[in-house]
Amino acid sequence: MAENGRKSGEVVPGSGLKPGLFDGKDKSKLFDIIDKFRENGIHEDISLPQLVVVGDQSSGKSSLLEALTRLPFPVAGTLCTRFATQIVFRRSAPGEPDRIKVTIIPSEHGGEDRKTSLRGFTRYFDTLEADDFSDVLSDAGDAMGLPKIGVIQATGNSGARFSDDVLKIELTGPNHDHFSVVDVPGLFQAATVYQTEEDGKMVETLVKRYINDSRTIILAVASSLHETANQKVFRLAKEADPRGTRTLGVLTKPDALQKGDEGRIIDVARNNVTVLNHGWFVVRNRSTQDIAEGVTLEERDVKERAFFSRPPWKSLAADRVGVTALKKFLRALLEDHVRKEFPNLLKEMNALIEEAEKELEVLGPCRETPDEQRRILLKLATKYQNIAINGILGNYRGEFFDKVEDHRVRMLVAKSNDKFNENIVRHGHSMDFEDIGTVEDIRDTKKSMSNPNSIYCRIRKEYHASRGCELPGMVNPITVENLFKWQSEAWGKFSEEHFDKIKATTNKYIANLVKYVCPEQDLELRLRARLDIIIEQAYSRADDELRSILKSEREGVLLTLDSSYAKVLQEARKNRTMFALDAVQLGTEGVCNSMAILDAVSSSNEVQNINDIHDILAAYYHVARKRFVDNVALQVVERHFLSREEDGPAMCFSPQWVGGLSVDELEMVAGEDKAVSNRRAVLRDKLDRRGLLSAYILPGDTEGLLALGNIVGAWVMFVLHFFWRFR
């Protein structure tokens, strides 16, 4: 029985580890999937399960990594690790040779050209000696744009000293266990000639980025020479993992302790001081003297076993001391972690694919070549035309017209026409015409000529002002023309208001329709800018038409073939005669007085002419007013605003117009913005690379992995379908 009631070989309670899970092919495939995810950039969008080694400088982190990976990590005093390094071990088939492949996984923060360049960094080795490893680190730093090791501060180089890129070292061989670990730069506080306080902050930021990830298992390395609470790594680990569920502690350099201090470290190793869910391990690595004496890694293992076989260290559980036990535990811990996180990982990937679909839908199809640009515009124009003609004809069927009054252009124009007619009828004349309906009206003509508020007064004034060569009792024809022009003076104002209202309605309708058929904002704005030229030309023609109608009505000759004019005028004259006769007083014997009758129907030349001018003007005005309103509605609104011809503003976006665009014009209208093109390329590249992952997701004998394979298979089919749809 070991410490805390835990049996030797038993995992820490709560770790969830089970022996024998994902052995063999299934386990290998699961780790391959995660690695391929990372290689293909999925880690840029979602976090992946990983084991990260973190420690203060001089904590023995590099020596521990050397013991775990058998790679010759540099242990010099200068700052060597300036980027994360992922070491991946995979077991190959028996008889296959050992292979080592070194690549760079680019950071998500770099540009596409930089990412492409870094992906091209590749080195192959049969074995990786110390000099080879040093050269690889140097070459990788050069590729990442970092200054040379050991001269950073001395040269005053102000460029980047650390990188978010990841150096990946993949070791494949028949004798390897499946294992993966990420090394990050060591934490430090004190500045040296090789590293500044600013560098320390940058390293801390980089480390936090890894350990704050909920899918990261933190392998916290601490020197036995110092209190764990005083070491920076545990402060950061505590902040990132307050309950210690993701943190495993490793104590190094127990052989360097002063005699009598062993009890303090043993107490920590038994999980009694800094309590972690996965507990603690103690390892003894090569010392500086061992390295100087050329102690090999195999000899290191022998010395470590001998060290922990002596008291007081042999009181610790055998499965909690030494690098062999640590590596076995880490492998099982990582396998279990990956197994538990994988379903959630796939769910997040599906969510990202859905987001990518929505984003690509917003971006729209590719518009890089003239053929693509014309094809897109033709599709949009056809959709526009089908909806536009329905709006013009008042056939409000379809989503565009549902519950949106501003889209029902025919209804809005009809309302405006009604309002225009009402304004002309009620307010289009300068003064009201006099009714000829009572005897008093007839008798008051002479009196009204002196009343400035009566139209008779205005007629009398114009009658005298227009006297020409005509004989007494006759009327100069210019008199009625001038009076009509005066009486219809408000037509211009009301017709221009009506014009502006129809223009605003049409503009809003076109804008809403273009936006509806073209949801991409950049394309919509450029299309509108081009269409606005055609639209303004149509509005200019409509304005010319309106002015022509106004000029014809108000400044041309007075002309009508409308029979109602003669009828109205005849009726007015008859009424004047009838009401004049009604005013005659008959004799006591009922005999009509001829002189009284003659006096009643006769009046002075002035009164008679003014009455006649009034009746002619009134009859003609009513005919001209109705004609004018109809002409504005038909010749201006219908012909120029709601025309079904392709030069009409409402129908200007047509396939015929698109077909006539030159290559340069197509580029101006539908050419894709560089940022949009780049973004689409990024999305396509991601979907393309992720689609290729189907080759690595194969169901095995394990039921859980089979279910995961089915999920991933469906996801891959979706990705491939979606990718080819937008190529």
C-alpha cells in the first residue's frame, strides 16, 4: 500500500484513466487524426487535445524532455527555445525503418503567403544528433523570421524574438510508443544580456495561450531546489486550472537537494502540499556533471533507477518515480483525454463548417473571371426582372412583397396619382370660378367686378389690360390665354411635387429590389452605382416630358376637341339667360313686358364680355385640367417611371443590359474585392484541406471509434460537397 491509501500502479482518483483503452490500430488512428487536424489548420479555429510541458528556466525542463523523447534538447544557459515544439511518436509496422520528419505548422496570425512558405519547411533524418537538432532549431528560427540565438540583446535587434509558429518533429518507427508532447519556452523573470524583461512577458503570454486552453494537459515541471509555490509555472498553472484537473506535477533535481531536505519533496510528491488531480512524479535527469562526463541516456536510466531504489526515495510508489513510469502515465493520460474530447471536437468542427457555409453564402459565388462575373449578373438580372414586372403590374406574389408596403410600387404610385389629382382639383386654380345658379349670382356680376376677392375682378382687369385693335364689344383672344395661364399657375408646383414623390418611390423600390436579389453589399453598391446612371437618364427624360406637357398646356394655344367643352359653355350661357328671365316682373294681368325682357337679357358690353370670358375660361379649364392630370399619369409616370421597357428605371437591370457590358465594365460592376477573394480562398483552402482528412478517419474494432468514424465520415462528405459547390 502506497501513500494516501493509493495502491501502487493505480491512477489518481478522478483521472478517468482505464488500462487497455485504444490499444493497437485504433489508438494509432485516433492520434493520427488529431495530428492531421493540427497539420491541416483546424487548431486555428478550435482547440485540440494536447500535452504541454511548462516550466521555469533552469527547472530541468529540457533535460526532462530529453529523457522523455530521447531527442538531444539543448541545455545551454542561453535562451534557446523561442517557439513551441511538438514532438510526435508513432509506431510503424515491424521491419520498417525509423524516420524523422521536421515541419513547421504556421501560426493563425500570419498572412497566407507566410503560411505557404512555412508549410514548405521540411527536413528528413534517419537519426537526429545534437548538431542536427541545433541546426534544425536555427533553420526553423530563420524561417520564422527570428534573430540568431545568443545575440538577440547584444545586437540590439528590435524584431520578433518569439514566434507563435510550431516546430513539429515526427518520429516514426516499429519500436516507438504512441506519444505526443508540446514544449514551450521556459518562463523567467530576470533579464540577461540574451533576454529582456519584455521577452519574459512575451514568453508568459505564449505559455498562457497554451495552458489556458481547456483541452490542454499541463505537465508542470518544478525544481526540487525551490518551493513549488514560489515557482512561476505553478502560479500560471493555478490561474489556468484552479481545480488542478488538467495539471500533472513533475519534480526534478532531487539528487541536488541538501541532505535533510528530502522530506519536503517527498511530501509534495505524495500530493499533500500542492494538491493536483493527477498527482506528482519525481525524476532524476542527467546533471551538468553527467553531461560533461558523457553519460548516455541509457546510463542515465540506470542511474535514475538506482537513485529511487535507495531511501528515502524508495518510500514513494514505484509508478510515481522515474521517467519510464512518467512516460507510461502520460501516454495513458493523453489517450484518455483525446478519447473523451473527440466527440466534442467533432461537434465544434461541424459548427465551424456551418459558420463557413453561412459566410460563403454571404460572400456569394466566385467573381474573378469575366465569365463568372457575367454569369452571376445574368442570374441576378433574371431574378430582378421577374420580381420587377410583378411589382409594376401589381401582382404581389412572392416573398419580396409579403407584408412590405414599400415594395408594392404599383399601389404606392396609384396613391400618389390620386393625391396629385386631388391637389389639382382642390388647389390647382388661382381663384374659384363663380357659380351660375341663382338670380343673385347674375345680378351681382357688376358688383363682383369691384371685389378683389372675386374672379370677375381679375377678369375685368385682364380684359382692360389686353385691349387691342378689336372693335368695342369684342374680346382680344390673348385675354383668355393670359387668364388660363394665371389660373393654372399652381400646376407646375403640384406636378413637380408629384414627380419627386414618384421618383422617391421608384428609387426606394429599385434599391430594395437590388438589395433583395443581391445580398452581397459590395456587389450591390457597385451595381447600384452603375444602374444609377441609367436610372438618372430615365428620370431626366421623365422631367423633360413633364416640362413639355406643362409648356403645351400653359404656354401653347388653347385647343380642345373635347365635346364636353362646348356643352359646358352652352349650359353656362343658357343658365345666364334663364336666370335673367326669371328676374323679370310680370304685369298684373300676366302680360309679359317686352322691354323688361330685353332689359333683363341685355347688359353693357363690359359685363357681357366679362361673363362670357368667365364661362369660356371655366369650361376650358375643366377640360384642360383633366387632360393635364391624365397626361402626367400616362406620359410621365407610366411611360418613364413604370415602363416595362429595359430603358425604364424599374426594369433597367436586365439580362440584355448585362449582355452588353464589356470586360472592363464587368470588372467595374462585378469584379470581386481583393479582401473578399482572399477570404473565400482561405475558406476554400480550409475546407479543401479538412476534406482530405477523410483518408485518416477509419473506423476500427472499438465501438466508440466506429461511432466517431461515422460522425467524421458524414462531416467529411458534407465538407467535400460544400467545397465543390463553391469551387
